Amino acid sequence: MSSPQARMEAMGLSADDFNMSGSSITTQEKDKAQKIMDTVVRLPDNRTCADCSALGPRWASMNLGIILCLNCSGIHRRLGVHISKVKSCTLDGWKIKWAQWMKENGNKISNDYFEANKPSSKKKPDDSTSSAALEDFIRAKYERLEWIPTATPV
């Protein structure tokens, strides 16, 4: 189980590859990337939001490689782009390398890493979870990194 950073490096990507400012995307690249993203959101592991399990999510944290619902995407935006870079899966233009990254990752791989040590007593949010509790869960998961795998001593 590796971190998103390690998976990026394995694909030959760096955090700078996800810089959205000043990036131009040709129509041809946008169309190819959109076909990939259409596939990504239909993958079984991505049919529910990575953070609250809402059905039919259509937003993404492209650097984390996850698919999100509208509500959770708003919380991710508040985390800041140094943690989560949010884009619409359908409304925004995607570069092919961003879409490929999403295809190679997804909610299960990301959740396996970010929730590796989540106590079973810590329930994953659902549609009955308050907004404050949902935001606290997301901040614990991605900002405070409370449940990521711990390094084993050598």
C-alpha cells in the first residue's frame, strides 16, 4: 500500500504536473481525456463518493485520485489546493495525464491508504451525517492524516 505521492512518482508524475494555472488543453486532448474520465466515474469503486458513499459522484480530487460528490468536493476545496485539487469530472477540461492518473487510482486504492488505520468505531459518513462531522472526517483523513499506514521499524 503506497501513498499517492509514491504512486505519482511510479507513473512518472510530480505534484507540478497537477498545476492547473496557465495550462492549455487542446480540443483533441480534452476529448480523449473526457472519454477516460467517463470510464473512471463508471468503475465500480468510483460509483460512490470516496468520503461519504453518496451515489453518482461527479467531482474529483485529481491529485488524490478520488471521485467525490458535490458536498464533499466543497469541503475538499476548503482544504486548499496544497491538499486537494478539485475539478468536475464532466464540466472541466482534463489533460490526458490527469485522466490516466485518475484511472490508475480511484476511491478504493485511495481509501485503502488514507483509512488504513481508521478505527472500526469511527463510522464512515453517510447522508445522515452532519456537515460539521463530515468536514471533521475529511480533515482527519486528508489534512491531519490520522489513519495512514505507519512506517514499520527496521
